[in-house]
Amino acid sequence: MKVTFNGLPREVAHVAELLPGRYFCGIGVCFGCVAEINGTPEVRACRHQLRDGDVIRTKP
């Protein structure tokens, strides 16, 4: 998928590829992957189904 991550274009298969702790990502029980996705704050990114054009922001 082609996404924008912290203002930079990236191409990834899963949002976990962009986040620290990606090897443990996908369970949805911690807050290690909380990000703003498409303007929605505090989304657990590991549970978000990535789509082309998603805008993901982890930095304020």
C-alpha cells in the first residue's frame, strides 16, 4: 500500500512495518502503536486495515 507516514511517502504491506516494536504488533492490547490515522487520533495502528492513501502520523 502507498501511504504517507509522518509526512513522507512510503510503500508497505502492513502498518507494523513503520512502527517500533513491529515484531510484537497485531494483538491490540498495548499502546505501543497508537497513532493518528487519517485525522483520527489515538488509533491502535496494529488493528487498522491499511488502505492506499492512508495518512499515518506518530509525531506531533
